[in-house]
Amino acid sequence: MLLAGVTACGSGDTGVSEANGRLPVVATTMQLQDFAREVGGKRVRVVGILGPESEPHEYEPTPSDADAVSRARVVAQNGAGLDEWLDDLLANAGSEARRIDASEGIELLPTEDEGFAGDPHVWHDPERAQTMVDNLAAGLSSADPPGRATYERNAAAYKRALDEMAARIRSSFEPIPADRRNLVTSHDAFGYFARAYDVRVVGSVLPTISTDSEPSGRQIGQLVAEIRARRVGTIFTEEAVDPELERQVAAEAGADVSTSLYADVLGRPGSGAETFIGAELANAKAMLSAWKEG
Ligand SMILES: [Zn+2]
């Protein structure tokens, strides 16, 4: 009763304060926002920076982001070069929040792309996602020691849910022969997913791990040849990325364009993909239906 009353009279979604008794937490990506809500439960109040339309690679923080981080006690980021704009945001806001780098200790897949120590899309591997969850639980426990047991219990329960999600995806892919499990996407965001679920990344229209790039004519030509050679029937667009180039490549290669995948963002409220698990299951479902059609 008390909690409901306080929440109703509270400062609303944008108000990050400790007045409601919850630890104010800001998280950059939507995946991290979901993880922070799962791990933090009722002890935290999570304010997200990125939404369903915001590509993390190219994001430009707003004044309300600066306001949120200046009030936060904990700021969680993906790390691995995905959300480096957070550095300036925290410095400009004079933030004294405890910072959690969710990728800390995670081995990155290599990339040749300049400016990256490795591929930052670590959450698409369920085991690495579990490490992110552990990093969050450790960071929240440091900021709020009395909550440690709660954070650890919540993290353990959510990690079990991630295991179940991974098992569901693996068994749903089982009937599909290996040479059909091909992925062509907007940008190179599914390397971890491919490794975890035995899928082949044939290529991406933007030939880098960032969305902040443009393919050359030669690169497009190579991709089209690859799509034809492997008889890839479907190219996937991505939520929050303009699909125009995918449409052109698909037309040139004689392939279809399929439902958008959740590469770097989650879905809108009510889409079923507003949680990380919902988004990964939606991705798997979209891939399955494309592979079945051939
Ligand atoms: Zn990305």
C-alpha cells in the first residue's frame, strides 16, 4: 500500500530521485534497461536513455538525458565501444554516479573495424548476456549493499530465464539444415547470435559493426554475389535502421525483404519484444519463417 501510494504521488517516469525510496539507475541501451529492471526489481527505478527508435552507435544525448544522469546514483552502460557518448554526457552533467560497464570481463569477438576493441553486440550471446547480468548485480550491490541478496537472487532467476530462452531458440532451429541458416542483415550485429545458435552470417548491407557507415559499390556487388551463391532468399531489415539499402540489395539479388530484426534496440511497449527475451524470441521466429520459405 505504501509503495503504491508513494509511486502515485511520485515525480513520474522522468523523475529520478530517491524520494520514492528506490535507487535511481540510468541505463543506456534497451537491453540493459531490461536487465536492470530484472535484477533491481522494486529496489531500483530505471530510467532509460535509448528508446525503440534510437540507434546506439549514432545517438546524440539530449538535455533530459543530462538531467537523468545528474540525478542517478548508478549509470549502466553496454561498453565495448557501443555507447561511448556516455563519457561526455557524464562529464558535462557532473555526474558522481557509480558506473557499471556491463561488458567488463567479457571476451569480445574480433573486428577489423577501426575504433572498436571488438564486436560490441555481446548481449546476443546468452552466456555473455548472463555475464552482463552478473556485472549489473555486482554494481547495484556496491551502490546499495543492503540489497545484495535481492540483486543476487533476481540475477540468478533471470539467468535461468535466459537459459530457457536459449534452449527454446536452439530447439526451434534444430529442424533447419545448416546450409539454410543464413543471415543477411542491415549491419554486422549478429556475430554473437550466429556463434551461439549455429547460424551463418553471410553478410550485412552496412559492412561494419556500426550503423554509422556506408557500403561502396564494390562491397554491394560482393554481397549480392554472395546472396546469390548461397541462395539466400531473405534479407532482414532492422528496427531503428533505414531499410532503403536492404530493399535495393534484395531487389538486385532477387531476394525478399523480411520482418525487421531487433539488432540494437528492443520493441515498443505492447509489441511483445519490449523485453530482451521477447525480442530474441521474435528474432528467432522471424528467421525461422524466412528459412522455411527458403
Ligand atoms: Zn549495432
